[in-house]
Amino acid sequence: LWFYRLTQVTSIIVAIGGIAAFVWNLQQFNIQQKENARIAAETRKKETEAIERELTKPIRDRQLAISFEISDVAAAIAALPLKHEGRLRAVERFWQLYYGPAIFIEDTEEVKKGLIEFANCLEGFDGCDSEEAKSFRLKTLSKYLTNRCRGALGLSWEVPQDNLYTNDSQILNDLEKGESKI
């Protein structure tokens, strides 16, 4: 009789141990599956981001080229003498960019505003009625426009734009006061 009871107790203990091992393995399996799903989701997210970067790379490259060209053209207009051949070519190129490719970098109102202010001054509006006033204002607006293009690229590319060459509010204050730190 005691042998029979010992066999029953042993069978019950073995069955409970088997069930406990099964439950523990099932729990470990579920934990591993959740971890695998998390890793797979992260991998898919990274792959999607990489694909998006590759798809937008030509556009971003073009935006960068346009931004640099606008900056170069604005600087040439601002820095070169009035009748200089390079300035005349730069003015012509500015208008080509203004009425065409510049639209691709006008992601923010600030870039659009910078382009419009520069164009208005070039046309003799907005306090640019004399050559002296135009010369001064175009230099300041050129810096402002370059900073806005740089800032817009940073926003659209999600790159921080700390430590700009000069603070835009300072440029605008200088412009309003008629002072230049060029």
C-alpha cells in the first residue's frame, strides 16, 4: 500500500513538474516572440527610413545645389560693382532662379520672404530707391537670405542649425537702423 501511494505521489509530482516546465517554456516562447516582433519592427522602420532617404536624395541634392547657387548669386550681386559683368550675369541668373528652381527651397515662409525682399530691393522697391541704399541693403539681405536657405535645409533635412554665422534678428536690426557690420 505504501508503495502504491509512493507511486501515485511520484506520478503527480512528475505531472506537475511537466506542466510547470510546459508553462515556463510557453512563457519563454511568448517573451522571445515579442522580442523578435519588436526587433523586426525596428528593422522595418530603419529600412523604411533608409528607402525614404534614398528616394529623396536626388531632391535634397538639388535643393542643396539651388540653395548654394542662390547664395552665390545674391553674394555676387551684393558685392560686385553696379556695372561689373559678373554682377550683371548674377542678376540675370537670380531672376532665372527666382521664377523657377527657387520654388523647391521655399519650404518655409522665411525663405520665401528673403527671396521676395531681395527681389524687391533689386527692383528698387522697399527703401532701395538710390544706388547707395540698394548697395547697402542688398548686402544685408544677401546674408539674411543665405541664413534662411541654410535654416530651411536644416528643417527639411532634420539637421540642427545651431551657431549660424550671424543672428537673423541682428541682421534685420542692422538693416532697420541703417548699420552694417559687413
